[in-house]
Amino acid sequence: MRAFGDVWRSNIFQKWVMALTGLMLVLFLIAHLTGNLLIFMGAEHMNEYGHSLRELLHGSAIWLARGGLLVAFVLHVWSAILLTRRNRAARPQKYVKTDWRTSTMASRSMALSGLLILVYVLYHLAHFTLGTVHSQYYAGQTGWEYTLANGTVVPDVYRMVIASFQEPLITTLYVLSMVLLGLHLNHAVASAFQTLGVTNRRISPLVRFLGPVLGIGVALGFCSLPLAVIAGLVH
Amino acid sequence: MNLRLHIWRQAGPDATGMLKTYDVANVSEHMSFLEMLDVLNEDLIGKGEIPIAFDHDCREGICGTCGMVINGRPHGPVAKTTVCQLHMRTFKDGDEIYIEPWRARAFPVMRDLIVDRGSFDRIMQTGGFISVNTGNAQDGNTLPISKINADHAMDAAACIGCGACVAACPNSSAMLFTAAKVGHLGALPQGQTERSTRAMNMVLQMDVEGFGACTNHLECEAACPKGISVEFIAQMNRDYVASVFGGRD
Ligand code: HEM
Ligand code: SF4
Ligand code: FES
């Protein structure tokens, strides 16, 4: 056997790390989106859902999930930066003329879309989770309590989302970031399956179809919230 | 037809190169691309200039020696065609054509359009062979191989090692070439003994040579003159990780 260090550093192994963590993040996004869409069922459902997440397994579930996500995210970004740097170094002299056949804007700018998503995620956490930016809309502040049907008093997440998206700056940043996320996923999903070697001649067309479907689906799904708020459909 | 060519000229491995412009007149549409360059070279020699260096051998699309990037596409605009089989009828009078060498850290330019593809040889030396004795020609028929496996192995064995996949890849990755070799031997019974160490060693050697990592743009498959499928890359990804976790050695 080769030393584990050799294997760990190898390009294909790092690709596996990136693909597995990327797919974990995709699964998380789908769960996150499903939760967000509860906004269309009204304040009671959304706030009750937010509360149950914080209460699950006596409050430990949310920390387990956060820990897992953090590890996945850090590994994903780590392998992405490592491989992108190696790939840049692999062609020191560029072509004067290029004429791409199959690669796309999205596939050639994964590192850029990824880094912008990273910046967005930090901002997003500071906004909705920690309340350090746009703190005037933070659901954890006094005066923003919501009383559930069963009498429990919880933070009014529903109000926070709606109040935030009534601010054009927040909505613009959000929608732009979701477009980037859609572009990232557009290439990422099929790429991950190919990296993991689960593709072959028969299922490749299906897998290549899945990327755009998930990319557009996730981006549109997340964007439906701010758009509905602006259109006055939820208030 | 008359053409204007912009060709990469570089005197040696350490010299700085640049594109130089040449006008060629009266090019016949029946010429191959390399014959067109031959004509230009005759002309340069006649004028006492140094001819353009480019690699070529069989000129019938089977040896893998030729290769240059034409208007941003390795081996030129026609799919599944080596540059020696590319005919001038694909171009038209007045065209401007950019001709550059393969670009990769692992393929250093030796001179003009010639690059050193020794990195491919070194990848082959780490695992692109079998060590079992297969006997003489007639012994080949004593080992039955299913049509499916034989076809699959042949699809991979069609690789001529030209390096267009590396040249086409935005990451200069050698995955398609290496996967074709791993997939070829891995599809046959004779290749099973060393299957796991082969995948491991060839993959690690690719990294050592400084080829990039695959990000699945699929440019390699589109540029490959033999149409090697990226399906083999998926298979090598599986074989490599299998060898990490279950490999014997
Ligand atoms: C929610 C966030 C994210 C999700 C769901 C996600 C998902 C994915 C997936 C599934 C892949 C495919 C892996 C593969 O091809 O093997 C991928 C690739 C990649 N990701 Fe992300 N990613 C996210 C954030 C980021 C961030 C923050 C970065 C930043 C630095 C990044 C950079 C990359 C790069 C460079 C690739 C490689 C592209 C390729 O192989 O074609 N991603 N991502
Ligand atoms: S895989 Fe295709 S492009 Fe790459 S070396 Fe082999 S024949 Fe050339
Ligand atoms: S010269 Fe042999 S393949 Fe072109």
C-alpha cells in the first residue's frame, strides 16, 4: 500500500472529497429549501418549524447538523482551492486562441462562483442566524416574539424574513447569490457523479440532465421567497 | 486558396516564443494540413529561413505523433480527426489560422510546435503493461474473452497517445489518456492481476508529472481523434478509490 498521505494529496482523492462534501451540501440545500417554502403556509407553520429544529433531540440535533455542515463546507472549500491552484499551475502558458466545445461559462468559473457563494454564506449567517448585520430585522430581539397555537413563545422568524426582503438591497444580494448557486450546481451535480464514477453510457444522459434541473430548481425555489414578498403575496 | 497563418515559433525549450505571421499562397484543397506546412517549410528553406518544426510520422492518423492546436482546437476543427488527416478543404480562401503547440506544464515545448510528451511514457512505465506471460500469437485464442469485454477493451485501446486530451483540457489534465490505458487493460483477464496497483501507480504518476485535476468539462472527449469516452474516466475514478481501500500490493 502507498502511504496514506500520498493518496490523500492525490488529485482524484481530493476530487472525491469535493464531490462527497458537495453532494452533502446539495442535500442540505434541498432540506433548507423545503423548510423555507413553509413560508407560504403562514407564520404559524414557519415559526413552529423553526422552533422544532431548535428543540429536536433536546437541542442537540441542530448542533450536530451545524457541525457536520461546517466540516463538509470546510473540506469542500479546502479541496476546491487546492485543486484550482494545481489546475492553474498545470498550464503556465495560456493559448492565444481558445475555442471551447463542451465546457460552459458555469463549468469554467466554478472557483469564482464558489468563492462568491462562500462570501454570501458568511453574510447570510451574519444576517439570519446571528443577527449581526441588519440587526433591526433580527427575530431574536425583544418585541419580535411570536406565540404559537400551543402557547409557546418563539422568535418570529416569519416576520424577520418578510421584513428583510422588503429591503431592496437584501433582496438584490439574495437573488444574485441564488443565480450564482444555480450556476454552480448546474455543473457541479453531473460533475460529482462522474467523479464518484457512478456514471456510464446508459445513465450519463440522465445525470447530465440532473445538474441543470437541480440548479434551476434550487435557485428558483429560494428566489420564490423574496419575489413573493415583493409581490405582496406573503405579508 | 491563400491563407494567413499565425504560427508559434520558439527556438528551444528555454527560449521565449511568439506567434509569427506567414502568408501561404496557392494551397490546394486536397492537401493535408501537414502538407500545407511542408509547402510553407520548402518556401522558408528556399529563403534561407529556419523551417517550422512539427511532429509527424505515419500521416495516416494511427501513430499519435502529430498534433497542434489550430484556432483553439487540438487537431483542428474536424471531430475525430488527427491533424495529419485534416484536409485543407475544411478551410477557405482568405482564412486566418492560429497554430500553437499543446500547452501543459507536463508537455514542455522543445521547439516551435514540438512538445516533449515523455510524461505520457513515464505514466505508462508505472503501470501501462501486464507482467503475465501471454505466449505467442496463437495462444491468444486459447483464452476466451466475451465480445462485450473485447469491444470495451478495443474502445480504450484505440487511444494513440497523441495528447490532444491534455491540450484540450482547461486544466491540462491527463485523465482521458490514463483512463484509456487503465480501462483497456482492466477490461481483459490478463490485466486483472495488476489492476489495482496499476490504477494507483498511474494516477499518482499523473500528479507527479504536474497534470491538472479533472473538473469534468468533457473537452477531452470532444477533442480526442479516436473518440475515447469519458466513461473510462468514471471507471478509473472507481478503480483508483477501490485500490485505495481494498488494494493489494
Ligand atoms: C452551498 C454551497 C455549495 C454547494 C452545494 C456545492 C456543491 C458542489 C458540488 C456538488 C460540486 C461537484 C464536485 C465534483 O465535481 O467532484 C462542487 C464543485 C466545486 N465547488 Fe462547490 N459547492 C458549494 C460551495 C462552494 C464554495 C464555497 C466553493 C469555494 C471556494 C466551491 C468551489 C467549488 C469548486 C472549485 C468545484 C470544482 C468544480 C468542478 O470540479 O468542476 N463550492 N461544488
Ligand atoms: S485519449 Fe484521445 S486525445 Fe488523449 S492521447 Fe489518447 S487518442 Fe489522444
Ligand atoms: S502523424 Fe501519425 S497520427 Fe498523425
